[in-house]
Amino acid sequence: MKISEYMQMYREEKITYDHEVSGIFEDSREVVENGIFIAIQGYTVDGKQYIEDALHLGAKTIVFEKGTYTPQDTSSVNYIGVESVKVELARLLKWFYQGQSYPKIVGITGTNGKTTVSELVYQFLKSREENVLYLGTGKIKSYLGKEVVTTSPNTTPRLSTLYHHLFSSDYHYVVMEVSSQGIAEGRVLGISFDIACLTNITQDHLDYHKNMDAYAFEKLKLALSLQEQSTLILNQETAYYQWFIQASLAKCKTYSSSSFCAYAHAIGKIVSLDKEGMQLEIWQNGIYQQAQTHLVGEFNVDNILAGLLIAETLGFEKNDFFQFLPSFSPVKGRMNVYALHLSEKDIYVVIDYAHTPDGVKQALMSLRKLTSQRLITIIGCGGNRDQDKRPKIGKIATELSDLVCFTEDNSRSEPLPLILSDIVKGVTKSNYQIVEDRAKAIDTAITLARTDDIIVLLGKGEETEIIGSTIKPFSDINYVESLGGTLCLHPFTHSSH
């Protein structure tokens, strides 16, 4: 495939050097001889700074935003100035990979629940021995008879990286988390999703999107991109539901954990709940079925319903999904319940990634139902991020907990005392203390805890480092396990009712 073929299809400019195209690259370090380098102006990095590096590695065509760069030598390299480098990148990739057989692509977006729903669908497909690729928070998983896991810096990878993964093996399915920032930065532009699922929209990332409507609109772009033969799956109770239901020509399926949403395609409720999991009743078309899961928390009812509708839309029987569900372990760092047996008392420690006002509220409200004893919460807020949510989280934590320790999360370059001061502005009760060191905050909570109390560690989940003025290794999970904590996950038994 030659660059002249692309130019004839999409552009009117004349090129000085016709060459075979070996690949499309956003990262100058990945460029190979006869490659096309796309100089993207990113959120923190300007790709034009790396044009010389790309040329040194053999790039023969450079694409840049019109009016922002002046080429030096056009005799042996093509320089193409365009209105939108992100759109041009999407076109180039579709052209370069034309004729390839696409897997079925499932995209899951939402403020909370993306990871659990994605993992649930991925693990289900894996249990069916399907060739499946998972792209999500912090990792990429490939299952082709055996599983290979690699780390990933972004929830949603760069578009060129995504295309590379799509066709690197014979995948039947791709399950991917789609972040609002990924959509805004064009990382899924032009991708044809067979299924898109919206879990919810609550406050987060307003440092990036500035306001809730702008945040919701980025997610709405995913629905707008769907074709008529695709399926849009929606949480019927979420904010901005009407935006989504009116924005797409795709088939729509809805779910709800509220009995008030009688017209949803799938409705679920909790029958029994304890620290080992939940028993559910799920209604579809007037018929109910019982389901068992090791997941805890009412919000996980919604996640299970989303996973069920995705599996059914992909053509699998719901009975197969329900049979799989009890074997699905909680995602690492998501509502993980640890038993901590100390000489003088037995307590529970719950580790969860919740770091948004709604996520914290849902986690604490769910855990409140698991204990008649006290709830002790340990939480902080990230630096250089949405400051508006800090007092809201402070208010929620103190109102829904018996005791709270406000502590370090990832302060980044922002002074930790300033972050903690912002959090405390929202408190309505005096049931809190500030313990800046996260390990000491955990120790403090354990000292204060009584038998059967629940200590809730929120905000970091499975993260393995704290990012402050320096980066230091620290894992909530590893620290709790070093104290003797053991993950609660026994064979599920449900009470009769």
C-alpha cells in the first residue's frame, strides 16, 4: 500500500515522495522505515517536538496540524498539514487496516463500574474458551487458550496502539474500558463498536472537562458513533439517560436495580447480603431467576445486570452467564473484603477504588448494611485533580462513617495539607482525624477498631505506589496482607427466604 493511494482517496495535495507505508505511528520511538508519523498535540506533550526523531528512524510522511509547523526539507519527505490530526489518524488507520477481519468490540464507559463490568464480561468469555482481548485500567489481557497480562499506562490506549492490538491475533471479542478522556483525545475515533454500555455518570474529572455537561457529552460521543446494527446498553437510573436514549440509532437495552423502572430489559434486586457475597433475583420479560455472586454492594447489582445484557447481546445464553457468576471473584482492589484476626479482636478491612463523591457514597451505604458495628473510613483525594469534589467527599465520609481518617492519596505536586484542608471544609461532624501517612492511618484505624467493625480503605484499590513530590511504593492490599489480613472468599451459601 502506497501513500499515493491514500492521498487519492482522501486528500487533494500533491506529494513529493511516494512510498510503501509500513505503519502509522503516534509515538516517534516506534517509527520504522517508511512509516507515517502523526504529530499530535496532546494534553501534556506536543508531538511536533519529535518530528526530527521520527525522521531519523525512517518516517517518510509527517502529518501535523495546519499552520503550526514549517517543514525544512520537502524533497524526500511528505509533510501534510491538516485541520485535525486526530481525524486524519483515524482515517489513515482505517485505510491501513482495510480488509482485516474485525472482532466483535464491546466498549464500556461510565464514571464507576467500568472495570468490574469489563472484567465480568472478559472472564465470562474466557470461561467459554473464546479468544478475547481485554483493554482496561492499568492492564491489557489476552486470552488465546492461555492468558497473557501486560501493563498499560492508560485506561484507553492510543488509537494506533488499539488498532495494533485488534489485529495482533485472531481475537473473536475485544472488551475495553472507554474513558471520557480517551474519547476526548480521539483514542476510539472511528472504532466500530458492536456494543457500547454506559454504567453511570457522576462527578469526576472536572479538572479536565470543566463541568458535568461537557463530561457527559464526551461519553455521549460513544453513543453517537454507533451504527444501526449496534446495541447501546444503558443504566436506566443514571443521570443524562435521556441524552443517550435520544442520541443513537442503535438498538437499546436498559437495566435497573430499582423496582420503579418496570420497563427495563433487566431488573435486579438483592435477596440476601453478607460479607461473602449476594443472592439476587433478576427479572427479564416477567420471568425471574435467582443468581449468586461473591460481589458485594448494591452498585454491583447494576454491574451484573450490565454484564448479563452484554453476554446475551453477544449471543450467549443467560443460563450460561448465571452458572458462571458464582465463580467470578471480585476484581482486585474493588470491594475486596479482608478478615483480620488479631489477638484481642477480629475485624474486617474493605479495600475499594472509590474516589468520586457518588462512588464513596455507594460504597459506604452498601457496607453499612453489612455490619451492626462501626464503619471506620480511611480516604484522601488526589492532587492536581478536581478540587470541587474534595469537600463533598469529606461530607459524605463523615456522615456515613462512625470514624474517619483523612490521609494521603496521590498528592502529586500539590501540598498534602492543602488537599486535606479542602476535604475538611465539607465535614459536618467532628468524627474525624487527619493522619497524613497512609500506613499510619491504617494502623490508627486498626487501633481504634473493635470486634466486627469494618475498616474501609478507599481511593487507591490495587495501586502499588503513592505519587507525591516523589513516588514511593505502597499498596493498601499488600499492607493489609502483611498485617495478617486474608481475603474473604468462601464457597457461596445462601440463606432460604
